[in-house]
Amino acid sequence: MKNILMQIPAQWRVAVGIIVTATLMTIIYDYGWQIGLPLALRNLSGLVLFFCIMFGAGTAYVCARLYGSSYAQGLKIGLCVPLVWYIKEILVAMNFYGFAAGLYAGLQGPYLFYFGIIFMLIGIFNLIYQLTLKLLNKPSEKLFKATALSLLPTFVLGGIEGIGLAVFGVDVLVFQGFLAGYRTFIL
Amino acid sequence: MKSIFVFSTLISLALASFVQVQAAESKKPNIVFILADDHRWDYLSVMDHPFIETPNIDSIANEGVLFENAFVTSSLCSPSRASFLTGQYPQQHGVQNNFTVWDNKNITYFEPLKAAGYATAFIGKWHMPGGLPTLRGVDQFISFEHAGGQGAYTGTPYIVNGKALKLGESPVEGVDITGYITDDLTNFSNKFIENNQDKPFALYISHKALHLPMEPDAEAAGRYDDVNIVLPKEADSWLAFADGSFKHFLWDSLEEKMKDYAETAIAMDQQIGLVLDKLETLGLDDNTIVVFAGDNGYMWGEHRLIDKRWSYEESMRIPFIIKYPNGIKNPGRRSQEMLLNLDMAPTFLALAGLEVPQHMQGKSAVAILEDKPESLRDAWLYKYYEDYPYPVPEQLALRTKRYKLIDYKRGKQDELFDLKNDPLEQNNLIDDPKMQTIYQQLKTRLHEMDAEVSQPAAAE
């Protein structure tokens, strides 16, 4: 076990750990009832899975930075965690709707907003990380740029959806606009 | 003197028979159809639900016939609603999912009723692709297009006979808007009954309740806060967030959402009571057919699923109760006959003494209401069309009294269940060597029925 761990680059270890945890939790969560696991345990596995999906990216990012990754590499490592979940979702959609429609399903608003939130959470985790470095009098980076960048995707997506609803009465990303695209390009 | 007596007797008899004919004409039954959205068949106290209290819907059952095996032929709001109206399968009326629009050429049961002198009204949720239609045969059409036709529990602006009203503006003179949609639709309906009490009427009350977001009124909210919800063994509290189910936006644990659902149901039940009271107060209850039904079922964790759509029992089974004091023999009964949503239109027309048009594919349930030893059917066809992007495969199913065969278009292994020994549909027998003969028989029947129901001539 130790040998396997040592083969994983230090920056990646936490990200891999989170992906493995999420996979295990998925198995317990989805199939635990078949071996009679109590509801409380299955609910707990669901919560852990949710935390992996939502906070795994931020955690993996900070840990990658602690092990010497640059901002860009940390971001790459952090995003691997939500990407695995996202690919699983697309594969489920492909299973029922075929390749093109399944792929297009990945562009639905909830997924886009999910990645927006993930970027935002990475920004918050980065902020906490940098502030901690400052408090410990260790070399830290400028806070404003990275934090502002992390908020950008959510603002852009929220702006598109908000303006669509307020000005044109159309929900662009979640259902109406998304389904219009489906009708035009896929159906 | 004798001839004068004979003459006057003859005149009296003629007059009496004329009056009787007139009375018989005016005794055409009124029809009140109450449709709930996403109401499971077992969320009624009359179905021995562990905690829900629905005294008013129960009273319909206690004075009528409760169909314990009532189903929809496609478990999704739009196709099911179109089947109720037209008496046809979605394969014929064309509303198959949230993309295929209602065809204005479709003939609803309102048209023959209108031609027979009925006052008619459709009040409430329409929600079919293509927006609000020109609904022939309907005098008063009160609906909404708010939130893509779903409406909202509070803050829905109404549209009456095609005229869009401002939020808070009432579509019915003399009726104030309360703001809670279930109450408003009830008030509009009661006014319609009041205004048409002297002639036969057909009223369709189409509730938003209990559809998401399942918001009860202030009186019912919190009623079941302390209830201990027992989930199906395969379910868990966070199911609404898992595996694509988050697209339904339940935003809560399953237990909490089930409580909201039940509370929304009792808020609706209370309003149904007001409609029943109105009929009784006006002395119309004996000659009024009251039907309570759901447009589809709802899964609360069974098979680790939420929502409807699937061919499983919790999804395709609906509450369906008919009360008609003047026309039901041995009321308070339960029928085990397999009744379908598309049987409602022909049943109404038959009860109104009208001919059932050939295009209607459903069957009249009048014989069952008269307690005659007749069977409606021994098998029927279910079809769910793809409804992108919900993660549910297209499926075709055959449901007999004992078995169910589900044929998935892709993405899932076909399933065969023995409903007698496995009512919760947990053991797929599709690969069981002992079941192969039955499987082949069911498969043949499934495809035969599919061809029969789908062919263009099927509804002529």
C-alpha cells in the first residue's frame, strides 16, 4: 500500500485519495442497502460523497499547493475531482440518450453552475490558504487576482441566466434555452 | 261525461309523460373531474396510509367505487392529461413527452358533452407542450402559462379563454384571488357550479398540487413535522441529490420532502371538501359524477428513484375514485379491475347517455359501476417516450394482472416481474429459465399490442 502511495506524486496524493474515497462512498451509497447496511451509515456515505464532490476540488487544490504546485498546476489537480463525477454523469446520459445527446447533456445549466461553484470554492480555499501563509509570516501571493478570477465563471453564468430571465423572460441555461439547443442540434 | 273523463285522463297522461321526458332530459348527470398532479395512489387515508388524512377524498370513495388497480399508460403529466381528455393512447393523441405539442384537432370528451347541451369548464393546469390550445367544446377555460405552464403555488397570473390577466386579477366575476393556487382554482370551480346549477355541466378541475415544489398552504404547513417517515428499504435520505435526480430540484432530504408532499395533499383535500359541500348545498350531489384521479404516480425512493416516468408500480399506478349516487350500485366498493386514464372519457360519455366516439381507445367502466361481473381488460400497454434530459430510458411495458414485462429501448436490461409473488418488483425474472415460456408469450403480446395501439387506424 505504502509503495503504491509513494508512486503517486506528492501533489496528487490527496486528489487521488478523494477520488478513491468518492468511489468507495458511491458503492456503499448505491449498493449498501443490498447487504443490509443501516440507513444511518448509507446516509453518512452520501454526505461524505457530497463533500467529496463539492469540496474535493478545493481541498485537493490546497494540498497540491502545500506540496509545491503552482497556481495553475494546483487548479489542474483540484479540477480532476469534479471532472471524474462530471464524466460519470455524462456517461449515464449517453447510456440512455446516445453519444451526441449525452455529450450535450453535459452542457446543461446545473453542470455549468456546478463548475462555477467549484471555481468559487477553490477561490475561497485559496484565500484561506494565502491568509494562513500571511499569518504564519510565510511567503504568500497576492490575494485579489486569484479570488476575483475564481468568482468570474459564476458571475458570467449568473449574468447570462439573470439577464435572460429578467429581460427576455427566458431561462437560457437550465431548461428553456438548453432544450432549444437540443431541439435544434440534436433531436 | 264518461268521454270527458277519458279525454281528460288521456291529456293528463300525455302531459305527465311530457313532463317526465323533460325531467329525464334535465337529469343528465353533472360531471366534476378533479385531477391531482403527481398524487400517488396510496397517499390517501382510505388506502391505509400510515399518517396522511384525506377525509374528503375518502368520502368520495366511501360513497363510490375506488379502483385499486388504476393506471396511466404513460407516466408523465402531459401525455397522461391528454389521455384523460381524449380517451386515447399517447401514440394517437400525439402528446408523448415535453416536446410533442397538443394537436388542436384532438377531440376531447367536452365536445360531445357540449353538443348534448352541457355547460363546460376547464379550470386549472393545462401544461402540455405548445402552450394553451383552442379547446373546442369548453365554455370557460381558465388556466395559466406561468413557469412554463407549471404555475406556482403562490403568484400565478391566470388566462381566461385566451385573455391573459394581471397577477391578482380574477378570471371570475365575484371571486377574489386568495393567492394560493389550490384555493383559487376551487373558488373559480365553485362559482362555475353555482352559475350552472340549473343545467347539466361538466367541470374539469386540474390542480397544480401536489407537483414540485410541493408547497402546502399556511394551515397545512408543518402538520406532519413530527411524523416519523419510514423510507423504502432501498432508499436513503439524500436520494434527491443523487444520480441525476438533482435535476428535479427537491433541495431537501427525502423525508422532509415527503412531509411537504403529504401536507400539500391535505391542503388540496380540504379544498375538494369545499367542492363536495357546494354540490350538496345546491342539492346536486346525487346527480353528479365526481371523479378524483391523479395524472401519474410518484416514486419516493422505491428502486432508488424519485419522480414518475418509469414503468414501476409506484409510478404508473394512480388514485382513481368515482362517485355517482344516482348511477352506482353498491357504493363504497373497491374494484380490482385494471382501469386506465384513457377509460375516463368514454365512461363520462356513456354515463351521460351519449355514444362513445370510435376514436376513443379507452373502455367505458359503466358495467363496473353497475357492479356487473364484467372485466375491463386482462392486459394493457405502457409507453414512456424519451424526455430529455431526464435520465430515464424510453420504455415499453406490458402489464397483465399477474406479470409485468418492461422492454427498455437502451441503457438497461429488460425486466420481468411476477407481481403476485413480488409486488415490490425486486426480482427480475428475465433470465430465469423457468420463466422463458411466459416471457416469450408476454413479449409477443407486448409487440402485438404496440402495433395495434400505434397504427393510424387504431383510433378511427
